[in-house]
Amino acid sequence: MKPLPSGMAPSSTAEAQLFGLSTLVQLVKRARHAQSMQELAFITVNETHSLVPYRQAVLWRRDRHGKGRVTALSGVPVVERNAPFVLWLERVFAGLDDKAPAAAARPVVAGDLAPALAQEWAEWLPANAVLVPLISPPQGALGALLFAREPPWNEAERYLLQETADGYAHAWVGLTRRRRTLFGGLPGRRRLLRLAIAAALIACLWLPITLTALAPAEVTPFEPTVVRAPLDGVVDRFVIQPNEVVKEGQLLLELDPRAIENKLEVAAKALAVAEAEYRQAAQQAVFDDKSRAQLAILKGRTDQRRADMVYAKSLLDRIHVTATRGGIALLDNPNDWIGRPVTIGERLLEIADPAQAELEIWLPVADAISLEPGARIDFFLNVAPDAPLSATVRQANYQATLSPGGVLAYRLKAELADKTRPPRIGLRGTAKVHGDPVTLFYYLIRRPLAAARQLVGY
């Protein structure tokens, strides 16, 4: 490790310096023991935070043609190639690399970019950033790391990031060499043996296999009954608890009756006033023709006030929400609902039959395969991964949406084969979806081919 540059002030305490050096050594060690480029990329953009705090980190990888692309983002499991943020970052890295290729860690602000890119800086990144190059003496510039946060970067932090980046670059080169020498140790050097091995490998590429994909899945109720708010109001109390078995007609929750009681009291007083006016006009109608003409109007007003009162009473009866069927009550923490205003028709909870369950599967767009109703699925529960359950696809959404995990995916509904003993509702696991039969060559080339088509736009 290089000594600190001359004139650089030490940290506030010796313990802080020792902790920083220890963290740096651990990061470099983890990087050198990484088993794949994905693991190394994850370490560079996420675990470097233990050495120097930052809000966002980006790994940019240079290709053979001098260009590059964004490989990893902090806090993001998968980089979406066509996302606006990723496209903007790639233009930023290209501009910084063309303007002045980085040889050491240097600060970067919006003013260092072209005006068109600088206008969007505040939308995507904090005010201060530092560009750290990844350089290996044998191969030259491999890429760069960009760390961004609100406070400015000092010289000591830039030095620590540069030292860590040197270790990352060394691990990067080691992984590259490991892939290049994967077949270097095969026994036998005779030409015939090599030709036989090559022929066998080529023949294996045409073996028929079933195209499969893995996706997260959850056991969900089949056609549950949704309990909705019968009127606008405030939740007063829940009588039941989550996952409690309820019967048809059982009280589930109550809304606050005070607002409706006030309406009922106002309606009752308005009815009393209308009836008194009607009686007075009826008495005067015996001698007064004008009062006799007002009787019909007052009679209609009295009927309207009485209807308002009857309606208020019906609302008071509807604050008691009961179950329309028996089953298990599916809801979150009831205490979160107490005092919460709800509107008419708002979903409050679900009631499901525990004997009727199905699978809800979120198939990521990157792993999507051609599926038809009836396709076979093997479901591996997290609580029992050694006993897979069989299911068949019942429904598949044609349009991809954001899954609960924040990944763009297709939603699938699958019917369990064994309906007599379905797993408990709410259990999670991994679903292996079986598609059409294909060759091993297509199975291996499918993803690279899709990536190549996205790259060339054809």
C-alpha cells in the first residue's frame, strides 16, 4: 500500500485510521475472492460504503472498442439497459472519458459536463461526485467508479477510494484470466483427442431439453371475498385478528358512529320542525286560504325530513361490517387501521377458503419464455425445498408490470395439482416454469442473442 501523500493531515484519531485501513484490507480481500463479475460489481457499488459514506455509486465498464456501459448501480439488483437514468449515466461517462480520461480519483460536478447533460444532474445525482478510474497495468483502463453524495469530497477520502479501486482492478483482471484459462488444463494434447472432445461438445449442443425459467412465487387464495367499506367514515375497531377463522355473518369491524349519530340527531330535529310547521298550517287552513295552499308544500318537506332520518338510521346500521362467507381473514396489522379514514368501496380485508389456494408467480422480463395455459410448474417451498409441488399455468398476463419486489415481470396464476392438501396461504418459494422443448444450443444462446439484438436495435 502506498504511503499517504505528503502534507495530508492524519485522521482525528489513531483508531479511526486503523479502522479505515482494516476496512480497506477487508474490501480488497473480498474483491479478490469474488467468484464472478456480478459478485465483484456488487461489492464495488454497495460494500464500499463501509469505507467511505456516499449516497449513490455507479460502475462503468469499458469495452474493447473504447466505449462502455453501466454494469452495476448501488441498491439495484438488475440494471435496466433502457432506463432513462442508465442512458443518461452512459452519456455522462462517455463525455468525461472523452474530455479527460481519468488517471486518478478526481471530483466531478455538474459544471464539468456538457450543458445538455448538466441540466439533468440535479434530477439524478447529488451535488458532489468523485470519479475513480479502474486501471490495471497489463490491460490499461478497465472502467471507472462514480460515487456521489451531498457533502464535498476531501483529499483523504479520494485517496482511500483510489487505493480500493486498485484492488478492485486487480481482482477484475484475475477473474478475466480465470475465464480465459478455463479449458487450459484439459488432459491430453493429441490432436485426435481434441477433435473428439470438440465433436462431442458440438453434438451435445443439439440435445433436446425443456426451456425453463425460475421465478419467485407465493401461495395465494383462490377467488377470495373482498370486504369493502360500506360507507365513508373512520375505522373504530377491529373485532378479529389476522388469519382468524370467521363464520358467515360474524362481526368483523366497526366504523366510528359519531358522525352518523350527529347526522341522525340533526335529521330528527329537522323532522320535528317540519312536523310542527305542518300542524300549524293545518290548523290555520280551516280559516285561512293561504295556509291551505301551503299544506302540500309543508307535507312534502315533512316527508323529505323523514326520509333523511330513515337514511341516517340505515347508515348507523351499516357501520357494523360482517362476513358474507366463512373462511380465514387476511389482513395486515389491525392497529394500523384504527382511526384511519376510509371511503365507500375501499378494500379493508379478504376472506379466503384455506382449502382453495393457487400460486401467484412473477416471471421477470429478462427470464420470460413462451407459455401457454396448462404449462407445467414445479413449486419449491422455502420451508420444504426438498418436496416440490406440481402445478399448471392457469392464467398469464400479456403485459409486464412492476412486481412487489420492484422488478418488471409478468404475473402468472397457477393451479395446484393436489387440491386436497394445499399449502398454507402466504407461504413463499421458487417456481420452475417449463416451456417449449428446445436444443441445448438455443438454451445457451437465447440470452446472449437477446442482449445482442437490444444492442444493435434489430
